Amino acid sequence: AEADIELVNGSGPKRHYKLLSLLPRDRTTALAVLFDISSYQEEICRTRKKIEYLKAIWENIGTGVIVVDSQFVIQDANPCFARWYNLRAEDLVGRKCHEVIHRLSHPCYLYGESCPITKSMASGMVSRSQHYHTISGDNRRYTETVVAPLYDESRTQIAFVALITDLTEIKDAHEDLKRKSAQLKELNEKLLQQQEELEKQAEELTKNNLELLRLSAAKDEFIATVSHELRTPLAVIAES
């Protein structure tokens, strides 16, 4: 017989033991063997917590994650990836990734697409690519896909994990910024052109104003001269 025992030594840490009892044939005596399995039990608890953390990340992360084998068959998918296609994760298992993501009957690299799975398969390293995916009907989303190879104990590639991040909002914001920057540049060029025209008009107005001042001075001089010339005969007539 065997049993797991948990003991608390005062205020110290809990200790875990496995009790093995052996009964001789006459059943008059019993031999008990007690193994301290505290370290083993602690390792089990740590492993269980890690699994729970990974499960929470897998189910709640906002990035699509799929595991694909060397034949491009989806072995697993997280809920985020499945929601993009209005499917359950289990409905994606067994389907080709290019059929789901690109709606293509053959691997996407045959159509000129940048396939990070193929690159990772060839290099044995992490690869990434950015392009448009068709998600939820005809809704095209700009995504970044990062693929890393998975190995077994003999360092043989057995599958690939792909993390697909939706960058559509960032891409749209970038394109909107480029569009607004182009519009701002065009507006700035128009303002500079208008400023140059205004400066030319101001220069022309300054010239015209100087000409008017010159004409006004000449007019005043002419009037003064005429007045003087008229006053001289009138003064002679008045004296006579």
C-alpha cells in the first residue's frame, strides 16, 4: 500500500512524503518506507502554475497564434485567431493554413506571397513578414507574422508556431499620416507661392506709391510755380 502525506513542522514549510508499506506473509508485522518528495511536489506545483499561466495567455492574448506542421496543416489555434474567421479553434485543426489565411488551394509561396513558414523551414530560424490577410469575409487586415520552428528531443523540426499580429490600425494611421503630410506639403507650397505673389504685389505697390509721391510732389511744384507766375502780373495790375 502507499499514500501521500503532508506534514507541517511548527511554523516551518510543509513537507510532502510518500509512504510505502510492505506486509510480510504472516501479516504480523509491517514494514513502512517513508520518502521525502517535497522537492518533487514543489516542482509539480511550479509546473502546474506555468501551465495555467500559458493557458491564460493562450486563451486571452490579442495576437493570433497557430501551430503548423511541415505540410502547412494547422495542429492548434488559439481563440483570437479563430475569432478572426468566425470559427472555433477546433474547427481549424486539420486545415491548411494557406486555405484559411489566404484562401488559396496551394501554399502561398507558389503565388509569390512572402511565406515566413517556408523561410523558417529552410533556415531553421525565426522569420517574419508583413502583408494583407483576408479576415472575416472580405475584410482585409494588415498583419505581421512571426514564425519560429519547434524541435523534438533529437533537434528535428516537427512544427512551427506562428504569431500573427493585426497591424491594420497602425498601418491605417501611418497611411493617414502620410496622406496628411502630403496635403500639408502641398498647402505649404501654395502658401509659399501666395507669399511670393504677395511680396511681388507689395513691391509693385511700393513702386506705385513712390511714383504717386513723385507725381504729387511735381504737382505741388507745378501749382506753386503757376501761382507765383499768376501773382506777379496781378500785382502789377493792382499797383497801376
